[in-house]
Amino acid sequence: MRLGWSSWFRSASGGGHAAGDPVSVAGDRRAVVHPVILKGINKHYRLDDVDVPALQDIDLVILPNRFTVISGQSGSGKTTLLNLIGCIDRADSGTLMVAGRSVYTMSDDELSDFRAQRLGFVFQNFNLLPVLTAYENVEYPLVMAHMAPALRRERVTRLLDAVGLGAHAGKRPGQMSGGQRQRVAIARALARQPAVILADEPTANLDSKTGTEIIELMRQVQKEGQVSFIFSSHDAKVLEAADDIVRIQDGRILSVVRGGERG
Ligand SMILES: Nc1ncnc2c1ncn2[C@@H]1O[C@H](COP(=O)(O)OP(=O)(O)OP(=O)(O)O)[C@@H](O)[C@H]1O
Ligand SMILES: [Mg+2]
């Protein structure tokens, strides 16, 4: 296997981290896996004094270490749901468990640390820092985490190799194709070895062939590493690759189909 993800996860989560390195991942932390659990979640937006219900009475369990796709029409609430799970936004009511933590019991500071340590994000428009190279974009979350330079170098190099960008490390986003940018974004999302990676329509800005490659890459990472992938998409290729499909309509769960239940 060209990517060798299992060895990446093994070696990256193994020993060799400096004492006090906040990025180091103890074996026991990775060994424990948790579902994402939403209970009685409601979210409204207020727009010109009008209440827009975006999510209503959401009860949902997203199983760990799987590739879950949230699917639904435009305006159905996919982005809102991902933003809640990603702790980018808070629900108006209900409880949310992510990576074993009840997130609404945390202070804003705790929540932002939790988000940085345990969650990874891949966006439709890549959201890379344009002035930084591919290498620096992947390195950035590790710098923020005060990881020792030697460990950082090793990890960034390995990640860029794993996503097939070893030869492009010095390029800035403006000098890369869409698919290459999304690979950088995936490497960056993986840098701190999150429990959950969230992606809002990650293939929407890619051509069909590149989109397929990116899905393959994410699928490979998901299968070999202990990480839950949660995507929103109406891309048939993404749905096909999913283990589980959550369909939403008008802010409500329509169905949850788990892999194995599908014909
Ligand atoms: N910031 C906001 N202010 C007001 N209403 C909003 C806001 N963001 C989303 N909404 C509304 O909430 C509902 C859900 O929006 P959301 O963006 O979650 O849908 P979506 O399924 O991601 O759609 P798309 O496929 O077009 O991305 C929609 O009715 C939308 O108009
Ligand atoms: Mg959306």
C-alpha cells in the first residue's frame, strides 16, 4: 500500500515525544473510541427578527471509526449540523457528546482547546493560508500546539508524503491544483491526530476525477487510522464510499442507514 497509513498512525502515536509535548498521543487515548451523540438538539438562526429553524429535535448517534455522510438538499441543515459537531457553533438546546466529552459543559477556552486537539476540518474551499507553503500549512497546527521542531519536521514530512505531496512541500496554495490543495488540507486536518475529521462538501470544488481521488485518499486514511470521518455531501461518489448515510430534510433527520443494512 503506497500510503502506508497504518504505519503512519502507529509510528506517529508511538513513543518518541518530548515530555510535556501537548501533541503526543498516548496509546490509551487512541485506543478508546467514542461515538458522536446528539440528543434533543435544536438550532435556530435569527435573521431580521425572523426565527429560522435550522435543526429541530435532532437525536443522532454517529458511530466511531466510520465514514459517515450527511446528505440532504440545499438548506436542509447539513452545514449547521457539521458546525455543531465541530464545536464551531453551539446549539440552542440539547446535549452533544464528541470524543467522549459533553461539549456544552465546557467553557469557551476549554472548547477551543478541545477543538484544536481532537477535531480536524476539511473545507470546500480548502481554507489554506495563502502566504504559507504546503509544508507550513500542515505544520501550522503543530506550531500552535508547541510541538518540538524535530518532531514537527518528522510528522509534517511524513504526512505530506502520505498524501502524495512530498515533492510539492515548498509550493504555496496559489501554485497548486484544487486536488493538491485539498490534499494539503487533509494532511493539515490529520496533523494533530484528531478523533473526528469533519468535512463540509469536500469535493464540491473539484473535478470528478480529482474528487474521486480525494475520496479514495480519505477512505484509506479512515480505514487505516482510528478516526471518524463525517462529511456533508450530495456527491454520489461520496455517498457510495460511505459506511453510514444520515439523510436530513428541513432540519430533521429523515433516515440513518448504516453500512451492512444497505442492499
Ligand atoms: N447565518 C445564518 N443566518 C440565518 N439563517 C441561516 C444561516 N445559516 C444558515 N441559515 C439557514 O439555516 C438553514 C440550514 O442551512 P445550512 O447552511 O445548514 O444548509 P445546508 O444543508 O448546508 O445547505 P447547502 O447544501 O446549500 O450548503 C437554511 O434555511 C439556511 O437558510
Ligand atoms: Mg452547506
